[in-house]
Amino acid sequence: MASLIEDYALLSNMRTGPLVSRTGSVDWLCAPRFDSPSVFGALLGEADHGRWLLAPSCTVADEAGGEVLDEEESGAQVAERFYVENTFVLQTVWVTDSGSVRVTDFLPLTSRTDLIRRVEGLTGEVEMYQELRVRFGYGAVVPWVSRFEGEEDPEGGDPAPPMLVAMAGPDALVLRGEPLPESSDDDERRHRGTFTVSAGQARDFVLTHFPSHRTPPAPVDVNEQLTRTVELWQDWSGLYTPPATEQDEPVHIVPVRGHAVARRSDVVRRSLLVVRALMHQETGGLVAAPTTSLPDVVGGERNWDHRFSWLRDAAMALEVMLDHDHDREAVQLRNWLLRAVAGDPHDLQNIYGVAGERRGREHQLDLPGYERSRPVREGNGAAGQHQTDAVGHVMVVFEKLRRRGAPEDHLSWPLQQAMLRSVVENYEVKDQGLWEMRGERQYYTHSRVLMWAALQSGVDAVRLHGLPGDAPVWEQLRDALAEEIWTSGYDPEVGSFVQYYGSKTVDASLLQLPQVGFVAHDDERMLGTVRRIEEELRHPCGLIHRYRNVLGPVDPEDPDAYAGVIGVDGFSGQDNPHLGASLWLAAQYARSGRTDSARKLVDLVLSRANDLGLLSTEWSPDRRRMTGNFPQTFTHLALVQAMDALDAAQGRRSAPAPRQATGIAP
């Protein structure tokens, strides 16, 4: 059985993102890319769906079954677990009755996929257990495994280390290290073994993915790669300049596994690192998360594949990178956006593959699911949805680039013009909204405002920057949209914007309206919307939902009231409070003068982070645990923006000039 979501750590080589649990098991690895089929898939099933376990032997209840005990049962404890400062090099210190060891897990930042695990003896003597179950194709393909003994060096040097090679179809893995696990004589189709590490000793194990039609790549120099990987991550994170302040305020995190304190600047830096870790090193494609089908509600159906690149996430990340001195990544994201949207403007999607591939097919995998949460999905059908807000996110960030002096080139402005033509042509089309509802299409207020923002950005490009374009057409439609939004998307009787035309409720996407300049953060109509969001969407735990799924006379906190009732998102039941949406509310508080409320809400979200500062999509108040895909790019981007807004409100950093609120009510 997989661990709690918050018990996992992310590793990254900016090409893929394996997850390793506190128990020492790599339960998720897709190779060679984030969106490749899994090699280790125990996260979404059982051990036999693939894992690589490396932990003290006393933590394994029965080597025949490979069941892992918790810390109380085993007598072995994880004394500490942390990333080497400002890196994704993970170190876990185990303490047992006989001694202590440190396990270092990392992926070198190279063009290869090498997962390295180093075991170092610290005190006494510790017996370690290792188990390797390779399962290609999301646990469906058991490979043929061969053992090769190291050949003697003809010049008298040390012989090459032995290796295990697992191969099936196009994929192969090679494991090097001593001692290698042995083939099991049971029916589990795995390799396992034990070895002892004494104080001062170190053992290295390297698992490398390669195409099966090639020979295994040469061994890596572990010491060299460890040093180089730490340097590269720290050099990158060192580009971030924390806000000027006399005292970097502490923030408390991890009430579940203990109590930790971090500096606020470290929280921002870690979130920036997460975003960089989930950007493909070569293409610049930013995945929403390295996982698929971790459930928004445990046992439910809202299980999505987030190993793809959303236009709105890329646009948000571009701005965040610009604001935090990562110009190279901002350029990479800009170029990815241009390549992704290039082509027929009528074929514009909101989701693309890591390299900009057009993806639309979604199907179910034959996996049990995380804690039996099914279906398990590969692909994301939302790529085929019509989401009119996507163009707005892209156009707004490109206008921000122009205002910062970035020039347009032969490709960028013509592509933006094509996107604006698609806005004009699809003016009357309803969509599924920001939250990718799988229910009936609507005129979502947020989507209409983002259409307005796209047109406003086009007008600014012509009027302010002198670019060619159909400004009169865009102005006419922009003004018509503004009148429509104020007439149908704002309800004066309830004093707020509404989720979609004709509705009386609100959703968290409305918190983005001031961000694109449609209305001011402190406009009374926006403040009225915030009050409605607090009344309708705030859970007693303090976090907010994205939307109320079932509308009508039911108790939103009574799960039975929702049983069997299909809501606006096409599913029954209510999902859990959303961490990213809660951070949007915190940013709105900060920008409208409610600094104390903003700080409390940010701290509340951070208290839900795990011991490594990682956050998922949602939080289950009933189970007091993370839910949804992990770690979630959207959440970490929203955290950076909320922290920035709070710092600006408290005078710790200069606030970027806000977009003028030009969506004036008629």
C-alpha cells in the first residue's frame, strides 16, 4: 500500500520526477519523461506494480512479502529528512537499535535518467534491505532481467561493477552497485537482498534508464555527480533575491509529522525550485504535477492526469520567474508558449504535452488506484474542452512582457493576432470554465472576463506599442463584453460577481478578475464578491473550496446530502478545499488592505505543507491529510504570488504596477 501523499519527497532532473517515501521506497518513476509510462507504479497500486525499496532490514516485516512496518513497529526511526540546502538532493537519516545510516537520493542534472541512492554508515552497524521490482507500462509489463558480472580491467585496475539489466520492448534499466539484489525464488518476480553498512562505509547504487536497442550507458562517477548536482541547484536558487527586510519572519509548517520552522524567504525559494523542477530541461514544458490520478477525494472519481502543460500555468509561471530574477526560465516558458500555440488557431488547446504535443485522448489504466481511488487515468480529456480563458492568460502575460521592454518577433505577434481572431470567432461559444467542469457548458464569468482581457491586451499592443492589428474590431467587442459581464456576470441583488450567467453562486475563479484589470481589488463590488466567497466557499477549517458542486437546500458539510446528486462539475459529492484557490484569496486580502487576514491564511496553507515544504492540490479536513496530485505546480505558483502580495502590502518589496481597472461598468 502506498504511503500518505505528504510522506513523499520529489526528486528531479528536470525531465522526470520520481517520488520516494519516508519508508525508503521509490513508488513512482516515469522514464524518461514526466509523461512516460511508469517504471515504478506502487503509488497507484501495490508493490508488485513496481518499486525500489532501500531501508533498514528491521523495517521490513516479512522479506517474503516485502511489507514495510511503520516506525513504531520496526524500532527504526527517520531521525531527519531534508533536502541539501536549496536542492532536490534528498537525505534521510535512519536510527536503529544497532546504529544509524544516511541515505542520499538524487538525479544528476544531465541528459540521462540516473537515479542514485547512496547509503552511508554513521554509527554502529546497520543491516539494509533492498528490493527492486521493475514494472514497465504502468505495472503491466514484467521485464526479462539478466545479471552481468563485471569484466576484469586488462590494465590491472578495479574490475567493472556487476550489473542487472531489465528489458522489455523499447525500455531497459540497468542497476549497478554492490551487492546487487538477487533474484527471488518465490513468485513475486523481484530482486532482493541485504547488506551491512558500518560507520564510515558507503555503498552506491545507480539505476539508469536507456532504450533497449542500445547498450547500457557507461557508469557515472557518483561523487562527481553529487557535487555537480548540488552546485547546479544552488547556483540556480541563488539567483533569487529575497525582499529587503530587517528580519525574515519565521513560518511554522508540518503539524502532522512534528514541528518545523522555516524562513519565509526559504518558502518562496522552495516553491520556485518546485516550479523549476517540473519544467522540462530542454523543451521548457511545465507539467502541472509529476503524477496522475492521486485523488482529489480519496475513494472518489476526480482523479486526473496532471503530467501535462497548461497554458495558464505556463503564463503564470512566466510572470513569477520574471518577478524573481529567473529570466532564462521566463524566456524558455515564452518560447514554449509560442511553439505550443503555433498552428491552426481553430485547433488551439488549453493543455499540451511537455514538448507542445497536442493531446486529447484520455483512457483508463488497469491499476487499483491510490487507496482504491478509481479510475486511474492516462491522458487528460480536458485538452479537448473549449476553455475560453486560456487565450486571455497568454495574451495578458505577453502584454506584461511588452511593458517590461521585451520585443515582439516575426513569430510572437502574428501568433497573438491569430489567437485574437479565435476569440472573435468563438465569442458566442460557451465553455467548461477554469475548473474544467465535466457538466453542462456555461458562460462562466471568469472565462468571459479573460476573453475581455485578451482583447484589451490586443488593443494595448496596437495603441500603446504601435503593433499592427484590428484594434477597432477588438475595442468594439471588448466594450460589448464588458457591458455583458456587468449585466449578466454581476448580480447587484446579491452584490457580487457570479460563477456563470444566470447563477446566484460564486466560485474562486472570480478572485482573478482584479488580476487582469477588469475591476480593482478594493472595488466594493469585488469586496462584495469576496464576502460571498467567504460565506459560500469557506470550510470551517479556514480553507476555501473552488466551487459548491451541488446547488440547492443541502447542508454543504453533510456528505450524505450530496450522495448520488450529480453537481455542476459532472460528479457527485463535494471535492476538498483547494490550496491554490485559498492562496488566491490570501493574495486578494493583501491587495485590498486586509494584511492580517492574508498572513493568517498563508500560514494556514503552509501548515498543511509537508516537512520538505511541498504541497498538493487539496486538503482533506476530515482525514487531515493532503489529496490530489503532488507536488502541484499551481499551488506553489499561487503561494509565491500570495507571498509577494503580502510582502508588497507590508512594504518589504515594491509591488508591480497593477493593471488599471478598465472594465468600467456601464
